[in-house]
Amino acid sequence: MQCRILSCIAFSILNICDKGDSVNNVLFELRGITKLFGNVVANKNIDFSVREGEIHALLGENGSGKTTLMNILSGIYTPDSGTIIINGEEVTIKSPEDAIKLGIGMIHQHFKLVDVFSAKENIIMGQAGSSRRNQKELTKELEELSNRFGLNINLDKKIYQMSVSEKQTVEIMKVLFRKSKILILDEPTAVLTPQEIDKLFEILRELRADGCAIVLITHKLNEVMEISDRVTILRKGESVATVETKKTNPKELTELMVGHSVDLSIDRPVVKDKTKDVLKVENLTIYDEEGVKVIDGMSFTVDGGEILGVAGVAGSGQKELCEAIAGLHPVADGTIEFKGRNIVGLNPNEIINLGVSMSFIPEDRLGMGLVANMDMVDNVILKDYRRQKGLLLSRKPARKMALKMVEDLDIVTQGVQYPIRLLSGGNVQKVLLGREINSSPQLLITAYPVRGLDINSSYVIYDMLNEQKKKGVAVLYIGEDLNVLLELCDRIMVICGGRIMGMVDPKDVTIEDLGLMMTGHTYSQILAERGTGQ
Amino acid sequence: MIIASYIYIAVRVSIPVLLGITGAIFNEKAGNTNLGIEGMMYMGAFAGFYTAVATNSVILALIAACLFGAFGALIYAFATVTLRTNQVVAGLSLTIFGQGIARFLGNTLSGAKGESVRIPDAVTQKVNWKILGLKDIPFLGRALFGYDMIIYLSIVLVVIAYFYINKSKTGLNLRAVGENPAAADAAGINVSLYKYVHICIGGAFCGLAGAYIGVVYLTTWGNNMIAGKGWIAVALVIFASWNPLKAIYSSLLFGFTSLIALRFQDSPISPYLLEMLPYLLTVIILIITSVKMKKENQQPASCGVNYFREER
Amino acid sequence: MRLPFHIVKRPYMKTYQQVIVRLLAVLTAFAVTSILMIILKKNPGRVLMALLYEPVKNGYFLVQTIKLAVVLLIISLGIGLAFKMKFWNIGAEGQIILGGIGASYLGLFHNDWPIYILLPVMLVASFVTGGLYGLIPAYFKARYNTNETLFTLMLNYIALSILLFLQYGPWKGENAMRPEFDNFKKNALLPSLASSKPWSDLHIGWIISLLLVVIVYIYMNHTKSGYEISVVGESVNTARYAGMNVRWITMRTMMLSAGICGIAGFVQVSGNLKKLSVNVAGGLGFTAIIIAWLSKLNPVVMIVASFLFSVMSKGAGFLEYQNISPAASEMIQGIILFCVLGAEFFVNYKIVRTHREVAQK
């Protein structure tokens, strides 16, 4: 009831909805969508429909085809077959331009923003010169919009100076400004703290009340349960089921998503004889290329036989920390001791030879650590080709090792001589981690090793890390998913703006605590608040 | 008076470079590094030259030069935007092709005997139409008002290009395409269309530059007319930090260095060593700009990378 | 309205298919050329005959063609090394000139040395002068990421100025009337294996070029340094991550690349031209870029491509008999390049029909 009143008000203000009383109308429908990438079937004969005033979760593992399906709706991809129906009429969407005209707005997981433009320029770009609005009116309209939804944004700030959540706000403004009726959000919470997620959901609820059809792409069950009205589950490119959120539960959803029942807990084996302080970082300070301080006086240790997790909002200094330890980034101040020896100033090659291994999975997955156009053999050889004697390069040992890795890790490939860009994400990451582990390191630094992987592959990776831990290797794990950090790691170091906010035992903290620390509250502050609260 | 005539010479040398830089800026703002500037200048030089000889019309010559330059750009655009081929190699191909076709067709002008072809006097007179009497003002008269009309036209075009790229709505969309085509695409901008149009506009500017060299500056057909001015333009884009207004003084700097080589032939230093000055200067500028780069004045981020929407 | 087709990325294309696609592209280029010739009222058959057949018609012409192919091959090998690293070295012209100058210094002023000492020293000198000239842009690329395309290009013009300065100044020859370099004495010239015409004119440059093919092939594919070049070319970040010294690799590779171009300069002055001259590079550096690219940087394929382009360049001379400007050859090279470039599209992408009907399960 409240919903309906709100939407009537919204109608008068925003004029984006037809009628407040038609909450249950189907706004858009996809029929029989099929999309192939080469030989890979990304979407297979999918039917999907969303009603007005509904938040519809699109749930599925990484690689199940959620993003592909929505990219088809927003005009990025052309489907190989199938039809799209909006407001009862069949439409053809050949480009994002068509989609925008039909009132479809998508917020992509990797923001589509121009870095050197201001927020305002990003919002207005691409708006064909239908009305020659002057700057004042435009600014006024944008300000009204941000006030109404309680968005806090500086319209003249450049994107490259913004934090991740600010960038997302710009993306939201973009779709609001275009008065989109169909909103698609692709994994919007991946980069946000729990507190920021709450705020985002507030906005979504308000838009739902306005009668918008909202699609939330996610693989997180708690979010589905919290905010959606209905949920459609995709598995391996096929639609498995559409259910009402009220009538389901996380366990059932997981089974639909994975295809079989899974034990969602991650092992945390106990290692008795730890080696003390394999890595000892003291007072580390690092500046980036533009002279901004990105690591500010960090001190911590990692023992052999433990996994130290690092939690933080993206861009809090994770990359620079990894690179500094691996000798890839200059250190302004402080020491990094590996087994008692200061390795600051050594070159990457010397550090590798000491037994330090670093694997960093960047957002595009292939950026660092692997060469996409080379075959598996040439990728396996990358780290130890230098140990061969003489000028010539022998690929025989590497070929042997590659074949062994294919067998041991169940890597799906047509052969070790095929370029690894042809492998799926999970297999690529297995190659990378497998190679690192094969070099029997004593310190393993791994950043986002499960990025973009499905649940089964993720668990293979967790197992691999635990194996190393049991062997006495010191593991520094930089993660995104706070739930995983809480279950997998022996200790968690939370960082914000290049400082350590707290070094905590996962058993003592909640996910909200981590979120608060990630946004700049120290652990002692949280403990103090908890004390007064009780 | 001597200073005034030095300025006069320097400005005339720098105009084709200025137009070339502006043409290259259009390309790069659309996200394409085009190494075919030199080739398009050759094409423009031929078309302008041929039309001037055939029709005695300055305007037709300029239009023909722009069109032929744009035609060269169109081939390049098709190769890089539609067929998504490597921009470096496509640009080089354009230069080789443009040079070849201009020389090939240009040599058919002169016929079998190989006598040199000149621009008709009638055309030269039309081009050198002067604002009445102003050039006779002492000292700066010649330096400010003594030029042929194409120079003024060029400067007006360059200023228009500045406002178009930096102040207009279409310009905003263009810059979005060059910086982040995926973002531009998602915002509903037709990336391919923007690339095609602006690469071709860039080609027209280069064609005009070639016509200036052929019809106004040299007035005799020669196989080596452009002599690397297109390449210098590509290099000076960096010095102009992708801004047509700054291109004006970048090109003037080139003009004055060339002047040294032209004017000081009696100096103890060999004229052949002086000839390398403009190129040496360009190299030094390249180094300086690469040592200190500001975030704001950089090459559009997507330059050199072709956009494919369905990239996964 | 729905487009009847759309474009998708092709995961993999077999080698023989790639070869066929590129051959078709070259044929297309000849077809386009023919059409152009018809428009210009020239006989396309005779043009293509002149371009492709005349240069190999008899031994005398063939020797000239091979001599040019040898130089083109050496330059392509040099350029290929840099291109493998995605270092766009378009300064081969300058490096050839410098190599030629380096070799000529010995050839002009130390021609009293015995031939078996003089020639090897000239070869080394050309390698070193060419290589050092290439090292300049490589240093700035490695240190400051200075744009190497434009840098190497400007160095071409600077090299030409140096050459002209020498020609009109300190190295001016004995002929007082014309500013020219002197002809080399016999012991500064590359000898021939044959003793009778026409093959006696074919100097041993071809052996140098084939040796270089073998060396470069092994270097690129079977040495650690060659492997490093490929990794740097594919991803600088990955190379750094694997502990490679990217700056050193950049400079080393470029030194080699430019050095080999320098050797081409030596073969030019000591074999083909028999003296230093303004034409020592004469656009060969650019033609070699095309050859390197068309051969996909494969040294063995470069042999074939160099020969083809040599035939066409020599053929340009025969065009003049038909009243066609030799520049036509340059234009046709441009057309071939565009066609082969365009063919890349069909190697990397394919066009797929869009089905309207719902897919069957």
C-alpha cells in the first residue's frame, strides 16, 4: 500500500512511470535467448521476464551467463537467436543507443566511465542534442536528482580522483538522469563495504516504489534474500528456475545454482609447528607514480604455516603492497624482511630466487603473471627459464611439467601447445597458481586468486592454498569476499588508505566489523563501541 | 624589416605543419594513432595541384585536396575501425600508398618528357589576394597582413577545431570515444560513426596541408614535396598536448627552426647540419614531454587500440 | 530491422588457412591494381608483366633482383627483432645510413688493409655504428617511455643530414666537379663466388643474409634472450613480474635490430653500390617494414617476401619503358599492404548469420 502511494508521488515528480496501479505488469521479457562465444555456449535458450516495481535477482555462479544475458538486453551483445519484448511489443536492440531509447540503463561491473572527465561530463555525454539545455538548468536538474535520492556527489570532480563508491554513484546518476525504467545492476556490491551496500539498497527500494523494473545480477545469496522479490537462477548458461524469494531459502538456491548440494564451509586446518616471521614488514611506506602515499607506515608479520588475509576496499594499497614485496615497486621507507634478510632494494629476479612467489590476478585476469598469446609450455617456463645453463632454451622440462599440471589440476585444454587465452578463466588461474606452487616457494603472495571463478574451481584453489599452508609455507592472501576471508584465514589484516586498521582473529569479528574497519574505523574503536553498547 | 620578413617566412613554413597537427589531433581524439598523415598530405598535394592546373580555381583546388585527403583517411578508417587492423601498420601503409599514388599520378601530369609543371600564374595571383594596403604598414605590416588568404583560412579552421573539440557537445562525445570507447558506447554514442567522421575530418585537414605546400608554397610539382612535414606534425601533436590552439605555437617553433636552416647558409656550420635542426628539435621535444607528463595533457587513453564491442 | 549477420571473434585459425587467406589478399591487391590501371587507360597485363616477370626474365636481371632482395632480407630480419618486442622501429633508414657510414670509414680510409681483415672489420663497424644509432631511441624508450616510432623516424632525417654533410664536406671525393664519395677500392668490395657473367656480379652478400636468417631464427625461438623478447612484446608487466630487466632487454634487442640494419648498410656500400651514396637507404627501410609484417616476423617467410618485393621494386624500373611512373610500384605495395592487413580481419574474426527463430534444444 505504502509502495503504491510512493510511486504516485514519484510519478508526479519524475514522470518516469506510466501508471502507479499496474504494479504487476510484465515490463520486459526475453524469449529463447541463445548466445555463443566461439564454441562456448554463454546463453542457451533462456526465457526471462521482469515486472514493473520489482527487484528481480539474477543469480548464478561466475561464468553462468548472467552478465552476457543482460549485455544482450542493453545492446552490447547481439544474440544468436531469440526475441526481446518490451511493454508487449517486440523490439530489436542493435546497440546501447537503442537500449537507452527504450529506457534500459545498465550499471556495469567494471564502470563505463571516462577517467579524465568530470562526473557531470560523464552523466551528460551521449545525450543527443534533443534540447539545448543551458549549464545552469542542467546543474539544477542534477542537483535535484541527487538530493531526492540522497546521493552525495561533487559534479565537478574528475573520475580518476574518485573512490570506487563515488564512481558507482556517478553510474547511478547516469541511469537516473536518463530516466531509465529498466535498471540492470551487475554485481554492484562487489566493491562496496557493508555500510555502502545498505545505502545502495535504500536507493533500489525507492526506485522499485517508483515502478521501475530492477535486475540485480549477483552471486551472493544473502543479498538475494534481503532485497529481491523474485529470483531467476542461471547455471552453465541455462535458466534453471524462477522462484519467489519468500518461498525459498539460501540452501535451495545454492543447490539450484551449483546443481548439487554443496558444503559451503571452507577448511581451516591447524598447523602445529609454525616458522616464526617468515615475512616481517616494518614501517613500510610507499608512494605511487603520482607521488601519492599509498602505503603509510605498515608493520606486520606472516608466519610459515599460516594464511594471513588482507581485507580492504579496492585501491587501499593491496596492489602496491604485493608489488613492493615482489620487488616491482620502489619503497620509500621501512623494511621488508624475508627470513631475517631485508629484501628492499633487491630486484625481482633475486627475490624470486630467494623463494618468494607472487601471483596477482588483476581485473582483466591476464594482465600480470601470464602471457595470453603464448602456450602453456611457454607460460610454465616463465619463472625458471633463467635457471637453465647456457644461452639456449630447452622447453622439454617445461612441457613435462605442463602435462603433469594438466593431469594433477584437471586443467581443461585442447593441449599444452594452445595459447592460454583460449582457456576458460578457471583453468587459466589454475595454470598460474599451479606454476607458482611448483616453484616450491616459502612465501606465497596471492591476490584475488578466485576472481571470476565458479564455486567448484574456487574450492580447488582454497584447497591448494591450504595444502601449501600445511607444508609450512607462509601465505599472504588478498581477498575480496569477506565471508571467504573469515573462513579461510588464520588472521585478517584490515587496511584502509594504506594503513592497518586492525589485525584480527576471524573468530572474534563479524562481517560488519570488517566493513567498518575497511572504511577507516580502527579495531580498538570498534571494541570500545561494543563495550559501551553492552 | 628583416625581422618582419623572417616572421613572414617562418609562418609560411609552419602552416602545413599546423594543419597536419590539427588533422592528427582529430584522429587521436577519436582514439586512433594515425601514422598516415604524411601520405594524406601527399594525396592532398596532388589533388590540389592537379585541380589548380586543370581548373585555375583556388577554391576547387582546396576542396579537391580536402576530399582526396579524406579519401585516404577513409581507407585507413575502414582498415582500423571496421576491420580492426593494427593502427601502426595501417598508418604506415597509408603513408606508403599515399606517397605512391601522389607521385604516380603527379608524374602523369608532367608527361613523357618530364618537364616540370607549375601552378598557373592566375591561380597564384588569386591566392595572394591581400587585404588592401595593410601589408604596407611599416615593420609588422608584412608579418601580420602580408600572407596569402589560405593562411588566414587555416588559422580560422584551427580555432574552430579547438572550440568544436573542447567546447561543443559533439566534441565531448568525441573525446569520450577517444578516452574510453566502451564507456562512450554504453552511453549511447555511435563509436564507429564518430571514429569514421573524425578520422576523415582529420584527413581533410591533412589534404589541405598538402595543397598549401603544392599550390601556394612550392608551386612546382616535385616528388619530394612534403619532405617529412607530416611526420613532424605527428610528433608535434605531443608538444601541442592535443590542443589545436597550442598547435599554433608548436608549429611556429618548427617554422623558426627551419628558418635558421634556410637563412644562415653562409654560417661556418655546414648547411646540411643546420638542416637537421627541426628534426633534432622535434626529438628533444619528444624527450622532454616524455620525461614530464601531466595527467591532464596526455594522449587519449584508447589510442592505438581498436574497439570491438563484443570483446569478452 | 535486424541485421542478417554479426561479427564474432574467431578463437583459432589453422596455419594453412591463414596462408590461403593471405595469398587471396595478395591476389585481391593485384586485382585492385588492374582495375586502377584500366581506369587510367593502361594495360594491366603489361603492367603486371613488367612488375613481376621482367625482373626475373634473364640472369642479368635476376642477379640485380637478388642483390636487392638480399639487402631487404637483412633489414627485415633486423626490424623483425624489434617488432617482436612491439618496439616500432621505423628508423631502419637511418640505421642503414649509419651502418653504411661506419663501413665506409674503413672502406675509404683504410683500404690498404688486406681484404680478409678489412671486410670483417667493416662488417663489425657497420653493426656497431648502426646499433649505437638504434640505441639512442631505445635508451629513452626504456628510461622515459619516449615514443619510439617518432623518435626513430626523426633519426632518419638526421642521419640523412649527417650523410649529406659528409658528402659535401669532410668526405668529399677526388672528383672536384661533383660532390660525391669515392668508389671503393677492390679490397673493400664484397667478392663473388662465381667468375663468369652474369653471376660474377652476385657478391657474397647472399651468404651473409642467409646466415643471418639462421642466426635470427635460432635466436628468436631457441634462446633465453629470444624468449625474453617475446614476453616483453606481449606484456611488459608480466616480464617485470617474472624478474626480467625490461630496460636492458629493450636496449639489447634494439641494439641488435639496428645493428643488423647497419649490416645491410655495409652490404649496400660494399656490395651493391660499391661506394657510399645518398641512396644507400633509399626507402628500403620502409619496404622492409612491410616485408617483416607480411612475414609475421618469421625469418624463413621473410626470404620469400623479400624476393617478391625486390621483384616488384626492380619491376618499377621497367614500368618507365611503358610510360608509367615507377612510383606505381610504391602505390601497388601500399595496396598489397592494405589488402593483407584487411585479411587479418578474416583471420581474427568471422561473420555469423543471426538466426531469428528460437534455437532448438
